[in-house]
Amino acid sequence: MTAELRIGSCSWSDRSLLASGWYPPGTSSPAGRLNHYSSRFDTVEVDSTFYAMPDHTTVFRWGARTPKNFLFNVKAWGLFTWHSVNYEALPEWVRTEIPRPPSGRLDFQGLPREARPMLWRRFTESLAPLRQMDKLGYLLFQLPPKAAYSPVMMRYLERVAEVTPPFRAAVEVRNRSWMEPENRESFLSLLRSANIAYVAVDEPELAWTVGRDFPVTASWGAVVRFHGRNSEAWSRRGATVAERFRYNYTDAELLSWETPVREAASRAERLFLMFNNCFRDYAVKNALRMKCLLGDVCAPGEGVQGELAF
């Protein structure tokens, strides 16, 4: 089997990218930016859905403004992935039931039990336009670094497996305990049994990060997310998001994924290589470069000797 390869970035409209000059003049509108992005890539990850419930009309416009074969990969709302969210991001009908916490943030455990399935249903219903247009790639569940392997977290993933179909789900863990020898197989076995993709990561190799293993656990596809290798910023307390993701990959670093990608291509129907080093235009430029290195048509100035045919 040879997988369909999709390469893109984890945002098309973050402020840093808009300020970088990557978008040409005349593409300042949401429609213009998405049109330009989708002329260079066939997939993108939606980051805004991590912070708030998406609007149905906005989601419809995403689908309507992109080519027929374009795929959106949606990051699950932080409320569903053990993160806290801004109180103001909650729908009004929820806020009328819950007083504003002193911190201004709320997590899933702070919700009334009866509101939890209703919020999940509203979230998935908002994505209906993409499903109807067949433009939905995967639904990403990115867990926080504090979420270590435990019986509680395994039960959480079992629940994810129960509620996500017919969505294709992908899980990214950010605590090394999940991939320690004593936990790894039970974790990956759960993903395989539920046909959930393990998200491989390219990030600094630190004491708490999970490493760059690329086990394929879902027949429908496999995902790699590139966060950059800025070890100094990732190790420093108080580093900003911009500092952490300020990393421009070299060709050698990108090519280090060639063998794992080829191996994964024999075991999954579709591969997603998504660049999350969203500092200015680093993510989109590295994504274009990866397309070139893996044998896609290179834009002027991107070609190299010995290009690889995927």
C-alpha cells in the first residue's frame, strides 16, 4: 500500500504569519488568505477550535472557500482534552448555569454533568459542514504535559474512542510516561483497537518529551506534527509561545523523517505531516520545503539536487 501524502501547517491565519509578508498583496481578507494558502497546500490544521467552540457559519465558509480535495484537521476544544478554557469561551447557555471562577478559567470537571454531552454534541455539530463536504481529515486530541499515563487517563481515552466515531481521531501525548516500556504497549494497543492515530512529534528531546517514535496505530492514517527543536526555549520557564516555536528546520532535519514516513506509508491510507513551528512564515516555508524534498513539484528556488520521489 502506498499512502496518500498530505503536508501543511497548523494555522493559516495566526498573527505572526500575517505579519511575515508570506501572503501577497491583495490577500488581506479571510477568503483571500485561505484561497492563497489552499493554492499551495491541500491540508491545514485548525487551531482556533482549541480555544473556543467553532461557529457553524464560519466552518461552512472554510469548506466553501477551498478546493474540492482540501482537508481540514480540527484541534479538539481544550475543554475536552484536560485543559482549562476561558470562561467567556463557554456558550451563553452554560455561563447562565455556572458562576465565573475567580481565575476566569474552567475545566471539564467544573461543568455540570448534564452539560458535558450537550457541549460535545454542539462541538461536533458545528463541524457538520466539513463532514458533509468530505473535507474533514482528523480530529486532534492534544493532551497537556501534566497528563501522565494512568488508569484515569486510559479510561479517558476509552471514552474518546466511544464518542468520536464517525470522526477519525488522533491523539498527541506530551508526557514521556506514555511511551515508557512498562506503559507503551497497553497505550498503543488501546489506540489500535479503536483505530485512533498516534501522533508522532518532532520536538526537542528533553527529559519529559515523548521522543520521535512513529508507531502506526490507525488504518485510516498517520500524523506527524513538527513543533521545532528549540531546546533552549522549551527548557526555560516563562518562555513565550513565540520563543518556543521559533525554529527553522534544516534540510537534514526534515530528511531525517524520510525513512519513517516511507515505512508508515506502507501501513496507513493517508499520511499527514503538519508543521506547528508557527513563528512568522517558518511553518509554511518548512512545509513547502518538505513537499519538495519528498518529491513534490518545487517552487522556484526550492529545488535541490537529488530530490526524492515519494
